[in-house]
Amino acid sequence: MGTVPLLFRYEGEGEFKPATPYWGRRADLSYVVGEVYRLITFEERSQASHNHYFAALQSGFDNMPDAMRDQFPTVEHMRKKLLVRAGYADERSIVCASKAEAERMAAFIRPVDEYAIVTAREAVVRVFTAQSQSMKAMGAKRFQESKQAVLDQLDDMLGVSRGETSRSAA
């Protein structure tokens, strides 16, 4: 079966038909007549929501106090680190033989991914990397949840009321 979502129109009485002849040809290449397939709703995310998110991040970054610039040198550093803080991250743990080895390992890993958050506690190194917010990686619902969580984190970090950074980008 194909990996690209195909566009169908619901015709009523439980019948779906390709939306256009193009999608009919794509369906013929992807499906076998008479076979049973699971149908799920593919919710595309709004380009307006996507654009608003990145405008709000830029606004927050532009209004960031200079004292935070070392921690967040670019808006991309800020977005990815806030994603991690909001729980939209992948985590890997490395168990070392000693605390000293863990500290050396963490120091080695940090420059490999400038956006990752790397911690060493006792003999364990933990590496957190932000999950992708690309349209392919996150559907509309998960993107909206992560967007809101990051903007809330940003407002908290800037010491403004929640929603203020988002409103300033509108």
C-alpha cells in the first residue's frame, strides 16, 4: 500500500470514491480491488497555525533578556530546548562505570548535537532531543498540543502572562 494519503470523497451509504481521476489512478496503484483496508482520517495542519507559531517564537526570541542569550543563541535553539522541557523529546540513557566517566561522556556528546540537552547524574548520561514538528512527523492535533506547550513555556520563561507572546504575533 502507498505511503501518501490519498484523497477520497464520501458518497454516502458507506461508499468512498477517489476525489478526482488523479486520485483514482493513485488508488489503483496502491490498492487491490476486493481487499479490505483500514481508513483513518488524516488531519492536515493549518499553514496559518504553523506560520503563527514561528512568528510567536520569533517575537519571544526578539524580546528575550540578554541574560538568556547564552542559553538560547538562536530561535531554533530556543524552540528545540522548549520542546524538550515541555516533554516533546526523545530520551536516551547511557550507563557508565563511574560518575567521572559519565561526566566525560556527557562532555563528549554535547558538541555532537548543539540542540540536545545532555545531563550527567551519578553514572548515567541522559540525552534529550526535541521531537520533530514537521508536518510529516506530527499531525494537526499533536502539533497544536506541542505548539501550545512550547508557547506556554516561552511565556513562563519570559515572565509574561500565558498567551501574551502568542497574541503579540497575531
